[in-house]
Amino acid sequence: MLNNHYAPRAGLGAPARVKTGSQAPIKGHGAGDLCQAFRGAILAVLGHAPDVIEPGRLHRFTTNGRRGDSAGWCRLFEDLRGGVFGCHRQGLQQTWHVADQAGMPWLQRADLQRQIKHLAAKRAAQQGQQWAANAARLAAIWAECIPLTPGDPAALYLQRRGLGDVWPVPTVLRLHRAMAYWHGPEKLGTFAAMVAPIVAPDGRTVALHRTYLTGDGRKADVPSPKKLTATAGPLAGACIALHEPAQGCIGIAEGIETALAAWRASSVPTLASYCAGNLAAWQWPPHTRRLVIFADADEPGRAAAQALKARAAAARLRCEVLTPNKPGADWCDVWAERGAARVNGEGAA
């Protein structure tokens, strides 16, 4: 396994349904009200929540709106006084309780904390086991991948994206000649795929990014040609480490193609965060002195770039944000339009 150093909210208006058992009522609160309050807290943080919440049961649900995703989890305690929820993809966990714990009787407060700690320890153990199993699968997939060669589907794909002169390509980009494509429980076929590892700040590979392709280098005709594998750790802070920093300077973009185009146009070694949300949370390598953010010219891209820039400013890191002038464009679009023209290092192109 490679080891480098590196949506809109769903169901906001839908009332939650709750299955109740023998739990004692809480004065001034009905079971449905408490379930709705718990669900509202989950929605406020994750943007998604299960429609049905049963006290005492662990629920899994999507946090990206995609079929088959179950990164979100929550449990409302049987006494309805508190609960926990989180997202394995984001490495996030939060607690919720009916009232300020400072106003609770100490026995009740101690019991709530006991439940929270017990469930957190149980979830951590389960998640650790799942991540270990996923890591083994990632290693097996990566072992089946081979370096890119001129004329193979991945090389042709990069050529079609205007990146034919990027050769040799970064070694973290590999080709899988027959990657299965699953849409939920249904296998739609096998395809060539360009594969890249997503690496956490500590060097662990936490997922593989796959671009499904036809033999002549086009995106495969599947529901989502670009997909991540199941994760082997939190994605927050991780990236596709296409390059190493040069003299303390590193760039970051969203997609692989955008990062390659930014690198070719500016000579800034550039990494790929794979999405806007992860760009905002990306952790730059140690000893970085200058950070260049190659933002996409859309609302999520600009917001993510500004969030990362604010973090860099707080760390007193020199940071520049470069954004294409054309709305909706990314730097791969700019590179394709301008060919070998170099990006102005002091502003938009």
C-alpha cells in the first residue's frame, strides 16, 4: 500500500417518526418532541438524518445523499434524555441532551455521561475493526493496479482532458484494468479505472479515488464515473498527494485533473483534495511556508478556498487564492482553453 506524507440538506421539513417503548416520560416533553429535537440537532450538523428514530437503537444513514452510503450514525438513549451521533467519513462525533447538564441532578448527569462514554467506546471499537478490514481491501485493490503507460485508458483520458503533455505522470496515479462497478447491490460491469490513493496527514491510505473509463479514455457510462472506496480512516485533512512541496511551497486544488493543470500552468507542485469540503479541511504538510489554493469558480469552491485561507492566516502561513474568471470553471478548463499558457501567479487568469 502506498504510504506518503502526505449537498443540499435532505428532509429538513420532514417530521421525524419515533417508536416508543417503556421509557419514562420527561416532564414537559413528549417522546415525539424529543425525537424531533434530536433529529434537528443531527440535521443542523450533518445535513441528513434518519426519518425514523427508535430509542436505544443504533441507526445508520447517508450523509451525502448517495445510494448505499451509511457513513452517518446516531443513537437516542432509551430514556430520551440524550443521544450521540456522527459521521465516520468526516471523523465526527457529537453528543446531544435535552437540557443543560449543569441543571441536571448529579445522578442523572452521571448516568448520561456513562451512556455517552459506553456508546463512544463501543462505536470506536466497531469502527476500528471496520477500518482495518477496509484497509486490507484497499491494499488488495492497489496491488492490482499498474503504472500508467502511453495509450492506456487512463493516459488517453488525461489526454482528452488537455493533459497529454503531463508525462511522466505522478506515480500515485495507477491503472486498474478491470474494476467492478457497483451501484448499490447491483454490479453494472467491469471497467478500466484510473486509481489514486487518498492519504491522511500521518501517511496512511484512507481511501482510493477511482475514475471509471472506457477503453478509449472516456468516462464510463455509469451513474457516478468518479467514486471513492469505503474508507479506512477519517478523510478530514487527507488528500491525493500528487507532488511533494518544493522549497516550502505547495498548492491544493479539488480534482486530480485540476491539480495537474494548475501544476503545469504555474509550476507550483499541487495536490488534489478530491472535493470542496475536503479542501476546506485539508491539512498542509509540516514546514510549509507558502500555500497556493487553486479554487474552482463556483460557490462551493470559493467557500472552501476562503475557509482554508482563514485557517492558513490563523497559522500565519502565506496563502494565495487563485480563481478562474469564468463562472463555473476550474483550472483544468483554463489549461484546456489556453494550452501551454502559464497562469499569472498573482491573480486570476
